Amino acid sequence: MSRKKIFWCKNCLNMSTRPRITFDERGWCNACQWMEEKRVMDWNVREKELIKLLNKHRSKNGNFDCIVPVSGGKDGSYVAYQLKHKYGMNPLTVTVRPALSLEIGNKNLENFIRSGYNHIHISCNPIVLDRLNKYGFIEKGFPYYGWLIAIMTAVIKTAANFKIPLIFYGEDGEIEYGGSTETKNKALYDIEYMKRIYLEGGHEKVFERIQTDGDISEADLAFFKFPTDDEISEVGLSFTHWSYFEAWDSYRNYIIAKEYCGLIEKEDGNHDTFTNFAQNDQALYALHAYMMYLKFGFGRATQDAGIEIRRGSMTRDQALNLVKMYDNAYPYDLIDTYLEYYNMTKEEFDAVLDRYANKDLFEKIDGVWQPKFVVGEDFYI
Ligand SMILES: [Zn+2]
């Protein structure tokens, strides 16, 4: 019987279980290889490409000329700030309201808007959103599946309705954090790529599954569906990532957002990681990160540590300690919130976790999944 080797990036702590990730002969992951490339790349060439793209779309009559999805967090705020103040664009910023939004996230969003942006706050029908989230949690192991759909579909719908052809997302997570490299040298994507990579295809089939006696109509689903191909081609819709045009640096984004967009930090640390300036907008994020840990063996601390290592502010050894300390974070402090939101008992909730825990990587001890592996040490399954 052949056994499969589980290993960690020799530079950061990205794990070989990460979907679509690749490693080179040194054992460095594609995010770390990209970090090296970023340092030597001629970004002037890409900035010229950006300016050309912006000039093509720049509005001459005061209309919006691009859309930037924002949450009030550092990254969207930074992109909107650059587009508006450095490049003189007229961005429409858009937020899809998550379920269980957190006070600090709401405050940051308000501060961002007040720093001078046009903004649309989209509230998708919460009955549909909540059902999709619950369905996604149970059937796919994605605790905010409905929101994940809507941050694409509702934003694209808005773009089509306002006839704004260009959508700017922040970083390309596949390139920056590890995953598919197919878009590394590609500025613009179409909606098909989005469906394939981010929704893993076929999300519309789910709508039938969340029906109770046909109580959800087509109209209720409006924000959860992509516009038709005709509507998309009429506007000529495409989307892009800011990280294609400028070396992505989330710490720089944080500094700019703090200085110019009113970003405030969370006072106590997040319980599942050591940083205090990321992903503060919704309570379900901690569960999302924990389920990622159970499925693949790495959590939020691994991701955050990878960012720090790649920007040269943390050694791999320091990261190892933090990851061991923080990655395995059963969401004790939010459990009551989750049970109430999903309308589940603790037993039902834990049964969902059991379903997604990777039994090759974890074993259950005293009711909680514990890793069989030691972070950073090759492991065979
Ligand atoms: Zn790496």
C-alpha cells in the first residue's frame, strides 16, 4: 500500500494539503516563489498596464467607472483609496452584508464610507442567506456559503445594473497565498473562472435544496444569481485583482487604511490567530477558518504566519510556535452564537465538524479533534 506524504513548505508553513498548491524542487510553495518574483519584477510595466486599463474605463461624465467590493477591512479600503486618490477614478464601493456582522467590522465600514466614498450596502434576502449558509455548513463545510455566493453574484449584478464594466478585487489568493498559478500573468478574468475556482461549479443546483414547499421564489434569489450571459456581454463585464498591478502587501494596506480610511484595530486579539487587523467583519469567519483546519490541517494562524514570513517580519521557527498555539481553535467563545444562528444543538453542530474532519490527519480526543501530525514534520497517511 502506498502512503501519501504530507509536508510543509520549507520557507513558510503552507501545507501540501492546500487545494491547488504547487511546490518547487526546494520544497517552496508557489506563494513563496511568487514572493521572490515580486521582489525582482518590473512593476512599472504592470502599472502602465493598469493606467491603460483605467484610461479605457475612466468616466468622463461623473458616472462610476469601476466597482470595489469593500468590507471596511484594510484591503478593499486600500484598493478604493488608490483608485480614487492616486489614479483619479470614480469607484462605486459595494458591501454585501454578512450574517452575524461584528461591531468592529460595522464601525470600520462606517469609518471607511465617511472618509469619502460612494457606497452601496447590499442586504440579500436574509431568509435565503441564512438557509444557504446552513446548507453550506452542513453539506459543503462552508459556514457562510450563501455569503460566498453573494459576494460574487450580488456584486456582479450591481455592476451589470449600473453598467460598470470593471470590478477590482484585492489580492488573488491563489497566487498570493498558494493555489492555482494559472492567472499569475493574466490581468482580467471572466465570470466563468470565478464560478469554477471560487464556487467549485454548479452553485445554482443548491437553490432547489433550500426550498421548503416552494417558499423561496426566483425573485428572492435575485442577488444570488449571476446576470445572464447576454447581460454580462452587454456591459462587457470583467474582473481583476489589484495584486496583479502592484506588489501586494497587506501590512502596507493596513497602514494606509488606518491613516486615511479610519480603520481601527480590535483591542483584544483574535482567539484563533495572533494578528489583530484582519477579518473582523463577521462571526462566521472563525468557524470558516476552523473548518478549513479540520479539512486540511492548517488554520488561520498558518495563513497569517505565511504572510509575515514572506514579508520578512517573522522567522519560520517563530511561526511554528504560533501555528502550534493558535491553529487548532475550536470556537468555544462563539459556539452559542453559531448554535442559535443555525438553529442546531451542540451535538448536531459537532456532528457536522466530525463529518468534515480529515480522519487521516485528526483523531478525536475528549470530544475535540486533535492533530496526529506535528506541524512542519513530514507525515505519512
Ligand atoms: Zn511557502
